[in-house]
Amino acid sequence: MIDVKALSDLSYGLFIVSSEKDGKFNGLIANSVFQVTAQPAQLAIALNKNSLTHDYIMSSKKFCVQPLMETAQMPFIGIFGFRSGRDFDKFSKVQYKVNGEGLPVVTENTLAVLSVEVRQSIDLGTHTMFIGPIQEAEVLCDACKPLTYDYYQTVLKGKTPKGATTFKEYQGGVK
């Protein structure tokens, strides 16, 4: 039996993960983003297979990670966190630029951008882990604080979507 309260003690940030496919952009909010090596600097992310951004990354083999600022508000987070890019153009609602890798970079409410080339993917059942070296990195706001998942839940009163890696379903041996 797994007590999900133990999982609640793991610390996460909140990030926009974006990608491109056939000239179209999409992105989502993720909290499973982490650096896995220093030399070369590599990142790993885990995304639900049902997300459009997952499809874009599978196709393009590249993505951007953008840590959110602590001052980001729920309406902004909701653009990327609670709507599907299949029926909503997320990038029509935010300020962004296209970087040297051809990827969309949200320029509001983000601290930095790290562009990654996927070198490996691991099937995790409901999710895929994408791993690769950082190709470009840029600081967008040097004096800003990152938005943590704890702050999102306790201060902003944010919810966890069902497709998130940290969604807690209370059945099947999980309490």
C-alpha cells in the first residue's frame, strides 16, 4: 500500500514545457522536470501521453522548459495547465518569441528558458520520460523567485489535473 501523503513531501517546481510541430506551437504546465547530468548538462521531463505537447515532442525531438515565476497568477497558469491545445491556441494568449531552435519561448511570467534536444525517451506507461542535452539556455528574469508546486497548492490554491505525474488517485492500493 502506498500512502500518498509520503509523496506530497517531494518538492517540485512548475514549468511551461513547449514544443513545435509543422510550424505549430503548443505547451503545457509540468512539474516533473529535473537536471539529470552536469557534463553535459541534460534535462529530463515526464509528460502524459495524451497531451498534445507530448505528440509535438515525439515528432520534433525537441522542447523548451521555462520555470514559472512565483508571481504568476492563476489565469495565466490556466492557459497552459487546464486547456488542451487541440481546441485552444495557447500561444495566441501570451507574449512569446521563437528561439534559435525554432521553439516557442513564453516571455512573460517565466524566469528562464532551456532548450533540449531529445536523445532518449522511456515509456513509463501513462507517461513518457524525455531526456536530452541542453542546446540553449537564457535567463529571462534574474531577480525573480521560481514558483514551487507547494506554493501553487497552498497559496494559490491550485489543483492537480488528472494527467499530471503527481495526480493522486485514491484507489488500487493507493490511499
